[in-house]
Amino acid sequence: MKILLATSNKGKVKEIKSFLKEYEIYALSEICEPFEIIEDGSSFKDNALIKARAVYNKICELNLQDEFIALSDDSGISVDALGGRPGIYSARFSEPATDEANRAKLIFELKELDLSSSPAHYTACIAVASKFGEFSMHGFMYGTAITEERGENGFGYDALFIPNGLNKTLGELDDDIKLEISHRSKGLELAKFVLTSIEKKFNRSKFIKSSN
């Protein structure tokens, strides 16, 4: 069983490959030409399933459904002082939507409220689509959003987020520490149960075919 990620985001691909080392994982761009997926859901779960379903449909178009499953991640940061924004719009918070511009807008909006920090949390929804069905699971990480960029590791809002119990931003942490505590890792840890089950079904299906 191989996993096709519903993303070509290098940061996400790196984290997922690092966490799921036991699987053969491909970025979308390695298998086909990346295509636009309209994320018009109202929650992280909605959008994660939309992406996983779209990529699985592409897998079927390529007649690879007996070899691949689709895995997607929809994630973002929710800042209490901003009423939970940017939330599901984290990746497209600014215009044009770049990591740098998104962070700048978050900093600006907190400073407009005369704040230098606010409680915040990250959410990640991991979704899987395969010939055996669709599945989703969530991971969370709580902490504080700040208005000073610190650190150059990670991506997205990592330089502005200090996890609870630490005094460094995600952008200042080593990759292995971030991998242990991140919202994405927590979601992927739950996804392992689903992946193990699907892999067993793949193997059983192959065994039945070879026996006929």
C-alpha cells in the first residue's frame, strides 16, 4: 500500500514522511500534475475530506486504486483574541496568501487590539480516502500566539506560536521536538490505526486475487 498526499506543500510533506516512516509516501506532484481543489467546507474535517476525496478520484482515474490511498491534512491556527480566526482560512488569511503575508496580518490584527499575545491553538484534521472507505481524525496543540517572529524552522505560523509548557516558538524548536508535540503528529498517530487496518485489507485483497 502506497500513500499519495493531497498536497505538494514541502513542509507538510516533510512532516508526514518523517512521522509515517514505515510507509511509501508520495507528494501529489510526484504522481500527477497538481490540480486545484476547491476547499469550500465549513470545518477542518470538511476540507480534509474534500481534498482526500479529490485525490482519491484522481487515483481512480489513473487506475491506481489497488496500489494507492489518498491522505490529506487540513490544518490551521485559531487565535482566541481574534474570535478563533484565521481557523480554516489560515492558509489564505492574507491577499496574496503567502506564509510571510499571513504572519504579518496576524501580527497586525493583534497589535490593532493593543495585544502582544493571545491564547491560541492549532488544529489538524487528517483524512484518508481509499477503496475501503473514508476516514478522518483530529489532533490539537494549545499555546500562545505572539506578535514577534522567532525562529526560522517550520512553516506557516510556526514562528509566532509558543506551545504550552515551552518558552520557544515552533520556529525555534528542533524538528524532532516539533514532531513529538505537533497537532499534525497527534492526528497522524490516530491515523496509524486506520492505515494499519486498510493495509491489512489491501494485503487480504491481493492474497485473494493471487489465489484465484
